[in-house]
Amino acid sequence: MADGSSRDQGRAGGSRVTMAAVGRMAGVSQVTVSRALSDPSKVSPETLRRIREAIEATGFVPNAVAGALASSRSRLISALVPSITNITYTSFIKEFTDRVREHDYQVLLTEYGFDREDEETTISRHLSRRPDAMLLTGINHTAQARRILLGAGIPVVEIWELTDSPIDICVGFSHHGAGREVAEFAIEAGYHQAATVSANDERALRRAAAFAETFTRKGGARVEAVNLPAQASLAAGRAGLSELVGRIGGSPGVVFCSSDLIAQGILVEARARGYDVPGDIAVIGFGDQEFAAHLDPPLTTVRVDRSEMGRIAAGAMLDRLGPGGGGETIYDLGFEVVRRATA
């Protein structure tokens, strides 16, 4: 059988759920499980129901690599990102890929968007190819996605966020902390009115929420929030400022943006409306992308070392894949508010 008759060794302390284990839970033979997976019409509806329940309970993922030995290494690492066009993600993926390639691993990269159900489907399909490890963006997954990842018994690195209970390893920073620190920066700079403009990304929305709560609590006014339905773009930034001005009938004070790209759009729209920056409106971005320091005026933003994030993620994963299978589980990279001319 392609899945083997014993439990495969994965990361330290982990093991891979086998077809035989599914059969034992369902009360049928391994051959019956194999038959149900290859042609469900060959087993009774009741047997198929029990097998499907056992698969869901154990997180078993059928092996799509026919004939592969269960204990073999594929030299393949799966990487899932929300967007392959967003430099926020591609910058750390490049560093990650370069590092693991030095150790003779290849990376299977897939874009899944921002929907957790789509991520779950992608995870399941990647696991069917039996990768040696997996890189995920973020820490919020469906319960079933977590179940099948734990059942796979391979190293899993969750990047771009922190949690006290990672699936295996997480490398990132506190988004709540970043939003809070930007609000404190804005209050100390003397701003009493503020707004947020955020793309459709749960991490961005957490930063915006932390900014708003802290800004108001520290003595500022209620923060006006514009949550855009699309991904970050210059056009989205222009639309965000237009919506803000339409709501409040004037300058929103300081605007904390979910990305430097949205902040750039706000700067363009502010100039088109004749606003002085930072006199009439102040702007704070996020990400410190390469262009941020070269805008007119240069953009105040939050710096996260994405390249270092990719290098640390690769190193942590390679440690797990090594003979000892050890290493740390939580890596906090931190962040830095970079003050320039827009705020």
C-alpha cells in the first residue's frame, strides 16, 4: 500500500496518521479504506460513512504519490501565501526559498487568497503530495486544517504572526502590539483626531482595532475606520481617503494605513484635493517597503524585517527536518515605527 502499514516519523514527537489507523477507527480493514478512497461505489453507504468520519477525526490525507515509500523524503516543502503579487509576502518567500534550496529542498508555492476554507482545501491538496514540511501565512486556520496538519506529522511553520499555541513553529510579531505602538506614537506627536484605512486582511484589521482602542483611550477622539473590500492598492488608498472626507466633511487628522501602498494612494489623493501633508493630514503606513522612503514627502511607517523573517523560518524548519528535530517554537521579530515626514 502506498501509505505504508506503520506510522511515519514526522517532526519531533509527531507521527503521520496511516490508512491502517483510519481502518481501525472505522472498524474495517486497510484494504476497505483503500477501496473506499479509490472507488466509493465499491463499499456500502454505512461503511463509507464510518470511513469518512474516521478520516475527519484523524486528519488523514490520502497519499497521491502512488507507490512512494511512506518513510521516504520527498525533498519538497509546501508554502502557502494569500497573495503572490503582494511584496509583503513575496519578500520573505524569496529569502525562505533561497535558504531551503541550499539544503536541496524545492518549494511548492500556492496562492490561496484570504479565505480560510480555501486555505484548508489547499493544505489538504498539498499534503496529498507528501511534502516534508509546510510553511503557512498566519495562525488562524479552520479546525479541520489544524487537525490534518497535526495528523500529517511534518514540521509546520506559521509565519507573519505570533501565538502561544502554534501548530509547531511560529515566526512573526504582534499585530496588536504594532497597532498599539502606532497609536501611542500618534498621541505623543500631538494628534487628537485619527482614522484607519485597511484592506481586507484580518491581520490589518487587528492592527487597526488596536490602534483605535489605544488612541481613544490615551486621550484622542473616536477613530473613524474605513475597511476596504479589496486588497491593498494605490487606487484603494485614494478611495479610502475620499470615503473618509465624505464621512467627516474635512481632514481626519492622522490616518493609519494597513500598508504602504494604501498610504501612497492616500498621499496622491491628498495632493489632488490640495491638502498639505502633514499640516492638513498626516499619514502612517505599514511595511516600510522600498519606495516608502522615496515618496514626496517620505512616508512614516512601521518596519518589519521580512527578509529576516524568511531566513528565520527557513532555519527553524531545517532544524526540525534535521537529525535532532529540535529547535525553538516561537520567534518574535518585533517591529519599529520609522518616523519620516508624513507624520
